[in-house]
Amino acid sequence: MVAVAILAAGRGTRMKSDLPKVLHSLGGRSLVERVLDSCRLLQPERQIVIIGYQGEQLKQALSSRQNVEFVEQTEQLGTGHAIQQLLPHLHGFGGDLLVLNGDAPLLRPETLQHLVEVHQAGQHAATLLTAHLPNPSGYGRVFCDGNNLVNQIVEDRDCSTAQRQNRRVNAGIYCFNWQKLAEALPKLSTDNDQQEYYLTEVVDYLAPVTAVDVEDYLEIVGINDRKQLATAYDILQARIKDNWMKAGVTMINPDSITIDETVHLEPDVILEPQTHLRGNTSIATGSRIGPGSMIENSQIGENVTVVYSVVNNAEVSANTQIGPYAHLRGDVKVGESCRIGNFVELKKATLGNKTNVAHLAYLGDATLGEKVNVGAGTITANYDGVNKHPTVIGDRTKTGANSVMVAPITLGQNVTVAAGSVVTKDVPDDYLVIARARQKEIPDWQLPTNSNPQK
């Protein structure tokens, strides 16, 4: 049995924010959510978040997650003090306790699984995750014998000059035999530079304690300020992009591209520079996205091109062209082999197969059939100042340039709307509709002269 405790009580003053540090976002999820997700392979029996600063806000942020418990640390007196708060809550628990930091969101699930497996296989009292850092400044040092048994842990601020030469650092990730830890916790003291209860002191009262080195030291990166948050995002992005390129996705100038972990890409997708993929997005094989495009919570079919455009909450079917400078938003569905061209906005619109909206149009709350051709400057006037109204346009209908459909309105199949028309009534199938003032010509007309010009 494994229980997980996440240290999340601190304010994080260096973030310069009223938001608790662990609720800051990294790649679309909060830091603490990422830490919780890193435990998924362990299937822990209990997940406990130790809260303090703005604890109610933390509870609310995690309210949708099942089986998460909260324990309050009213005073932040160190990591040891935080774990001491668990004594009444884990009374009688006979398994192992995995202790994680809420501001260390880059741990791979496989790393934690390996840590717990080593701990349980060796029946250790405690097992520490350690790393060898090129620059260990700021981290507590771990001193081991030749069998990786831990002799001592010394916090950076308490290290002597000689001890600071040791590059093996404490990652702040621990797996304990809970019953043995519970006996050691009351023995902690504040005899240190910070006058806090350090969890690391328990190694003086537990045996055996072993160290497990993480293969990729970047996994233990913690976040204390905005710069470190940006660094963590770069690390996360490098992982994501490396994985997708290994899976057959082409990225032109990967450094300019960002991809959320929740995105799914198929082989032979091409991502051009300055492409950003967010949320629940999937892109099918053969599609080319970018340059300069953002796609969020959308499904893109095979062989689609999206150039200099924004697509949000949309479904785009195969062989469709989007952009440049198009905007799709709010439950848009575009059929196969369509063209959504320059400066076109679609909002809550459905387009049938082979329908073209080539340029300079707004279609809101509209349903278009197949093979519809929307002329430049066509607008569905869907808002009357109070409510939104639908427009329905049948198969093979054509709208002329600068035409307006005043909703609610329905145009049948094979309708032609003359350029410049403002259509306010339904039109049956196979009609030509002209809704504009008759043109008038005045012969021999000249601009009037100004009889009293200003000087």
C-alpha cells in the first residue's frame, strides 16, 4: 500500500502573486495537478495535499479530483513539521508514504514507480530520490557509502565549504515506511540555521536509508519564481516535442513551437514555425499547420492546411484549407474539401462538404449545406441586440459580394443572392434574390462649385 503526501502549504513569495505557488499553470495544468498526475502508475491508496496559505482556494481548484484529501498546516515551520500533521490522519496505516513537493512538477511517473519499487524490494526504512547536478548550489547534499546507503543529509545553508563540493543532492522526494517514520517524527528538532523542523533529520533515526539517483536530473527542477517557471516550461516542451518527432511528426524550427501534453498528433503531420497547439486537440496525418497558427480544443482531419489562423473549439474535416488570417471559434464544424480563406470568421457555424468561404466574411450561428459559395463581404447578421438567431443556407447556394443575411432566415437550395443585397425574408429553392435599391444614373452631373470658399 502506498499513500502520497504533497507539500503545498507555502505561499511562494518569490512568485510575486496572490495565487498560491502550486496553483500557477505549467503547460495548461497547475503545478500541484502535475504532481498528482505523476503518481498515476502507483495507484496510491490515499492522496493527501498538505495546505496552508489560501488553502480553501487550493481545495476548490482540486475539487473535481476524486480521492484527494486535505490536511492543514496552520504554521509553516518546515517540511518535517508539515509531515508531522499527518500523524493523526495516518494513524494505523501500515504501508509506505511517498512525500512529494507541490512545486516540483517535472517528475516522470516511471521515476516515482522505480523509487517505490526499490524502496519496497529492499524493505528500507526510507528511500530518497537524489541527483547529480552540475551546479548543486541551493540544494541539500546527500552523503552515501559505496552501497548508496545514506549517512547524512546537510541543507545547503548548513554545509561546510568541503561539503558543498558534493554534487549529489536531495531532490526532496522520499518514500518512507510509515510506521517507522511515525516513530521518528516526534524526535525532530529546530537546531539549524532556519530554526525549522527539517524532514531530512529523520535519517538520523531511521535505518536503512538508501538513495536512488534519477537518470535525468532535470526532473527534480523546483519552481520558486517566474524565471524558474519559464525554465520548467522549456524542459517540458523539449520532452513533448522530442517524443512527437520520434513518432513521425515534422517540426520546422521546433524552438518556436509549443504543444500541450494533451495534444495528439499522427505521423506525417507538419508543424511550421510559430505554431501553438493547446488543450484537447488532435491533428490527423498529412495535415500542415502554420506558420503562425494557434489551435485549441479542436480536431483537425487528414491533409488539412491551417495558415496564419486561429482555430478554437472546432472540427475540421479532411482536405480543407484554412487561412490565411481566418478565425474559427465556438463549436464550428467544417466539412471535407472546404476552403475558409482570408479574413473569414466562423462562430458556431456548420459547413457542408466542398463549401467555400474564400475571403472577408462573417458567418455566425449559421448552417450551410454542401457546395455553397459565400461571396466576399457576406455577413450573417445574427444578433438583434438581445438574442442570437440562426441562418440556414441550402446546398449549392451562392451569395454575392457584400450581401447580408438578417437572421433568423433560411435560404433554400440553388439560391443566388445578388451582390449588395440585404436579405430579410426566407427564400425558396431555385430563386434569384435581389434586395438592394435600384441604381439611378444622372447625366451631365458635375461636382458643385463652392461659391464661398474658406480662406
